[in-house]
Amino acid sequence: MNTLRTVDILAVGAHPDDVEMSAGATIAKEIAQGRSVGIVDLTQGELGTRGTPEIRHDEAMAAAKILGVTFRHNMGLADGFFENNKQNQLKLIQIIRATRPKIVLCNAVEDRHIDHPKGSKLVSDACFLSGLKNIRTSSDGVDQLSWRPKHVYHYIQWNDLEPDFVVDVTGYMETKLAAVFAYKSQFYDPNSKEPMTPISTENVKDSLSYRYKNLGRLIGTDFAEGFTSERYPAVSALTDLI
């Protein structure tokens, strides 16, 4: 907990690389515009077919450096088997209260990997509960004040979900791809002797550009990343929409 800092945006992923793959360009853009971002990984991705937890850790820290985030923290929950229960909610509430983000980004609400919707619901529930003052938590022996993020947004992962809104990330895809491919053990490498996985194919590598190029096409820009929202996104005037 000593590494945690207050941030504008907290991005949470069930596994190291979840955040980079689906929201890396948005994060890079927010940081470039002066916002602070922290990343929390729920698990070490220890059940992954390729690499090891130690390799994933080093890759995750390299990716965090590329994005320029304020901190990266791993909760050490059980990959594949963590639950959305009181114990894990309280652990996450401690982090939310320590970092006090206005916006939280988290896993897709529906997806191929079972940890993604589980992680999505765990984060969503913890964000709500964190705002209840009668839930008592402490950090480094100091009682924490309640805190509820203003917005919880879910990035889109394997499944092609329809976004509620998209972010123009033109100019930030290079940073996103550099952060994603910092996970050398996980993605396409024609020289690798490791077993193939759903994300280690050349198709997936290419999709990291064309999926976001297609979203950009739909809004008239080069690239965009999509998100779903738990409540209606609101603007104060029609002219706020681009």
C-alpha cells in the first residue's frame, strides 16, 4: 500500500495486460493531458499458458513505465479462482480510498475469459461500497475516509460489445502498442517455442490496430477505444459532443 498515490483515474484489470490491450491509448492520452493514472492488477496471471508470474511482473512494470502511470499495484488474488466476496471487496475498497480516483476503468461486463466479468463486478461493487462511511477500513494503521468514484467505465475486450461511448485516441496508438508488446511472453512471436494461445496469434496482434481503427472510422478519426457505462454519460451542452 505504500506505493499507492491519489490519482484522477484508476484502471483495474483482472490480469496484467488487460488494461493496456483495451484502454492503453486512452490512458496515454489522459496522462499526456495532465491527468494522473494508477493501474491495479487483481492477479498475477499465474495460470497463463505462456511465461511465468515473474516474467509477467517484469513485463507489467515495463508497460507501466511506457504509459507513464503514477503507480502499478498487484493485489495477488487467485488467477481463475478469485471471488467477488467481502474479503476481496474490502481489499479493493482500501485501494480505492487510498487513491481516491474520480474515474475507474475496469474489465468488460461480458467476455470470453471468466475472470473478466468477475473482475468487472468486483470493481463495480467495491466502488459503490467504498462510499459507505460505516464500512471501516484502514491503511498503514490510519482509518480511511469513505470515497466513491464519480464514474465507473468498462473497457471492451475479446467480445465485440457495443460501446456506450468512444474516446478519440488518434496519436496515442503507438504508445498503446508499445505497452502491449512489452508483454513479449504473451503476444505473437514467430520465434517463440511456447504453446499458442488465443492472444498469441498474428491475427490478435493485427487486431490491436484494426479494431480501434474501425471505431475511429465510425466517428471520423483515425483511432478510438470504446467503453460501456453503468449509467448514462451526460454532457452539459450539445456542443460538448464531437
